[in-house]
Amino acid sequence: DLLRLSNLKIRFLVCPSDVDEEVSAIKAKICDALDMVGKDIKAEIGKRDMEVVSLLRDSLARASLKR
């Protein structure tokens, strides 16, 4: 994509809107990739949080049995 954008400089009869289209396409791909990374990070945090909650629940259950 970046190569195609760079090649626009050497093409004959290129409109500024052609450059805008290429830049918009690249921006969209970058945003989509960042959204996916964000979702992966949130999913990992969610798993870890659930593990912590489970450990706390088990600890509280053991503590109440000792009393």
C-alpha cells in the first residue's frame, strides 16, 4: 500500500483525489489493525481478571471454612 502511494508521484496525470484515496485506505487498514490489537488486549485482561476473581473466591471460601 505504501509502495503504491509512493508510485503515485511518478504516474502521469494523477489527481490529488487519487492520493487522498490511497491515504484513506492506508488509514483504514491501520485503524482496523489497532482495533484488533485493542480487542486482543482487552480479552487477555478479561481472562486475567476472571482468574483473579476465581482465586479470591477460593481464598474467601477457604478462610470461611477455617472459622
